[in-house]
Amino acid sequence: MSKAQGVSKPVAAADPLFQWKAKASLPKILPMGMQHVVAAVVSTVGPALMVSKNCGLDDATTTLLVQMALLMTAFSTILMLFPVTKYIGSGLPVIMGVGFTIPTLMSKTFTLPEILGAQIIAGVVAILFGLCIKPIRKLFPPLVTGTVILAVGMNLYPVAIKYMAGGAGTPDFSSPKNWGVAIFTFALALAFQNFGKGFLKLGAVLWGLVGGYLLALLLGMVDFSSVGGAGWFAVATPVKSFGLEFNGSAILAMAILYIANSLQTIGDISSTTMGGMERMPTDQELQGGIISQGVTSVIGALFGGLSTCSYSQNVGIVTMNKVINRSVFAFAAVVLGVAGLVPKFSAVLTTIPNAVLGGATISVFSIIAMTGVNMIVSAGPFTMRNRTIVGLAAALGIGVTMAPGCLELFPMWVQNVFGSFAPVGAAVVAVILNLILPKDPDPETK
């Protein structure tokens, strides 16, 4: 087996969980897979609900949109795990699914049919970007990619903090009860991670979530109303339920966002292989991952599935527990797919309080950022040149997103791409500085 197939030096040769294609028993797969399901479910369901709210959709259409989000997450993950030819799929332990950024941004301006129409064209752009990854990759050495990963992790911190406080816009946002549950969840996951052994250690995030959920249940913070009204089985219908429209402005905005999304995918795939396999990804793996993302977005648009991306929070779990067995991720995909066919099951997954999710994911996001730091350090001595690239790229990329309105006189696509997605600005600045700043002299030639 070759590196292009996702094979690496196992962390623990005796344990199949740390090997890509080894046979692992269901009792081992179950907790590891469910950990990824829980980490992914809000990122999967949330965008569909936000798009529905922004576009003013009715309840039936909203339910269908949520179903398709779950089904497309399952499909895109399976395609990533089991490549179709050498071009579609990376063969790496990466969870793919509906992303927050692109659907949410687009739904503020465009209708759902316009979003889905633009998604088809943007998916083709992603495929072309993936086909050109080999000559483009030289623009993203470890120093640049590490900076992008660092920005990804840091860009996620406010998301986790808002969840810990109860979720922005909720009536009890920032209440002591929310913070108490979040801190309890965080402390529990931290304790399992640092003091646990075996499955207690490997499933630290899941056990933290379970403990936090039980506490929230005792405190009356879990709402089961959506479960009672959900059906037991439903099959999504094709594009006729949503329609397609091709709007030039929507297509341009979506295409730019998809290129930015591809940069995140490069960062997430690199973070996965660095954190879970102790190596950089191959050109073929990066190409297959990006092309797969484009293909699933095109197919998804025909059935009402929103644009897909790699899930950074799940990458964080891989870098934390080093579990890379393909069966774990396939199991997670199957569960999410079943949830898409059984609305009542998916409704149960969405009852996890925001505070519990925030408390569990804050440590995961920190691991992502530190993986970026590790990659930056691996690039060589931290010289003045390297410090300048990393420091300015992070400052400008993240700083712009933390200063609302600083780009309001620029075109909307500039505001959407650079004003809300820190990794894009960080990537652009890092690439430019890496190209124009003089290289450090070789120590051996001094």
C-alpha cells in the first residue's frame, strides 16, 4: 500500500484503530465513530437551518433541506474515504459535509434556487482547481500551510466560545448555567484526555459530551419537542422541490468562496496527515480531496444538498486521538446517512445543548491551531523572515474578521471572502510574503 492510499506508519501497530485499513471490532469502532458524528452533526444541520431562516422557507422545505444536508455529508465522506479512480477522493480519514460559511453568506443575499445554481458552476471551479493542484502546491509549503491551519483553529475559537455561552442570539446567552455546563463538559473531556487510559482517553471528547449532556438534562436544558413531531422515515426528493437559477453575481461570489474553501481543505487535509499520520499529504491526496469536494457540491445542488467542505472540528479529533481506521469514519458516515433518512433520529442528535458542544469542541479547536504551530516549527528555524510571514498573515487574516465594517466600502464579494473567513486572508498574505521576501541564507554556506 502506498502513501497515496492514506497509509502511514501506525502510532500503535498492535491496535487496528491506528491503522488505515486494519479490521477493527464494532465495540472499538462505535465510540470512536459516534464521537465524529456528534462533532459533525451541528455543522451539518446548522447551515441548513440558517439558510432556511435567511431564505424564508416553509417547514416542509426546511425538513427536506436538513435531510439532504445529512445525506450529502454521508455521501461526501464515503467518497473521500473510498476514492473513485485516482482523481475523486483522497483516501484519508477526513469527514466532509455541508459547511457553515458559504451557505450562510450566500443566503443573506440570494435565494435558494440561485444558491444551488451557483453551486453547480462553483463546484466545477473547485474541480479545475484540484486538477491544477500540483503546480499550485509549491505556493503552499509547510510554513504557509501551517499558518493557514493556525488561522483555521483561531478562527474557530469564537464559535466555540459563543456555543459555551449558550449560542449567540438565544434568550439565555452568557448565563451562568450555560457557562457552568460548558466548563463541566470541557473539564471532563480534559480529564479523560490527560488522565484516562485506553478508550477513556481515545474517546475523551465523546465522554465529555455525554457527561455534559446528562448534566444539562438534569438542569432542564434539553428540549425534546422537535423529536416528538419528527417522522420515522422520509426520502428526499430531487431538484424539482427547490429549483435552479443561474445568477451572475451569485456565481462569481460562490466561485471565489469555493477557491477559498479549497484552501481550507488543503489545510485540513494537511492537518490530518500531520497530526494523525506524521507526514505531509501527497499531491494525489490533495487533488482527490478537492475534486471530490467539487463533485459532491455539483451532485448535491441537483438534490438540494448545500455546498460541502472538510470539517475542521473532526480533523481536530484525529490530531488529538490519532485514530485513523477507515471503518471508524465509514461508520460515522452511515450514522449520519441514517439520520438523513430518519428525521426522528436526526432530531435527537440536534437536542445537544449549545453549551455542551462548546465545552467539548474548544479543546478540539485548540488542537487544530497547535497543529498549525507544529507545522510552522517543522518548516525550519523560526527566523525573522518566518516570524514576519506567520505574524503578519495571522494578524491581517484574523484581524480583518474581528473588525466588523472595516471592508464595508469594498465590493460585497471582498467583504464576504476576506471579512468573514480568516484563513483566506491569512493564506493570501502568507503566499505573497513567502514569494517576495528574500530567502534566509543556507547555514552551511555561511
